[in-house]
Amino acid sequence: MEYQDNISEVEQAVRLLREHIETIRINLEILEALKLNGRIKDTDKRYIQITELDRKNKKSFHEFVLDELPGLIKARIEPGNKVLKKSFLDWAADLHLSLSYLDRIIKDYLHQIIGVDESWSKDKKDLEVKDKRFWKFLDREQDKARLFESFDDPKNAQKLNQTPDPEVRKKEQQ
């Protein structure tokens, strides 16, 4: 029974870490896409803070899994020894706190970017029309089907007083 409890705690910790790592990976890909599109600059302090913290978490993960864990597994001689489990759960708790902090920073940063984009799009939509010179004309002409009837070619009209087209004149002379 005790062995099953140990596994369930370890499995819960692993599931939790997987979810955090996957969420952070997706959010970092979004930030990278925004950076590639020019929305985020390389010198942005919050972006640099996020990438540094992500590097630190990855380094901690690799150091524990690749350096410490094999030594702890080798040293585990007695079946009742809980050093491996305790070491893993302590490390997982620390990594969970760091991943939670990183996740919160990323989400706050993305919300800030979304807020700026929303305010920018609202400003574009709410632009005031300052040139009102043609409003009276549009009010008068709103009932007409076509605003600019003068642009229509007159069907039964006489020839207009225009200079003849030189191309047409050449054809007529030939």
C-alpha cells in the first residue's frame, strides 16, 4: 500500500510538471511569433526576463534529471530508503513554484500586449471625422440612386464641345 502512495505522489508531481511545461512551451511559441512579427523587440525587459527564467528552469530540469537522478538511483540500495522520492518531490515542488511564476509572468505580459492592441484598435475605430465640408451634399443626395449622374454617358445628347480625338481623325482621313 505504501508503494502505491509513493507512486501516486510522484505521478501527480510528474503530471503537474508536464502540464506546466506544455503550457509554458505554447505561450513561449506565441511570444516568439510576436517577436518574429516585430511586435516584441529584442531589448524588451519583460521578454528578456521571461526567456532568462525559462532558461533557468530548463537548466534545473536537465541538471536534476541528467546529473543528480542517476546518482540517487544508483545509491538506492535499501527498499525502504525514501531518499530518491524525497529528493524528487522537493525538486518537483521547487520547479513547480518556478514554473508557476514563469507562467504568471508570461500570461501577464500577453494580457498587456492584448490590452495595447485593443486600445489601439479602438482608437482607430473612434476616429473623429474633422472634415465635414461634404456632409450637406451627402444629405441632399442620399435619396438619389446614383450620386454622380454627370459621369454617365449621355445617350441621346448632342456631341459635346470637345476637341476631337486625333486618332479618330486619322482613321476618318484614311
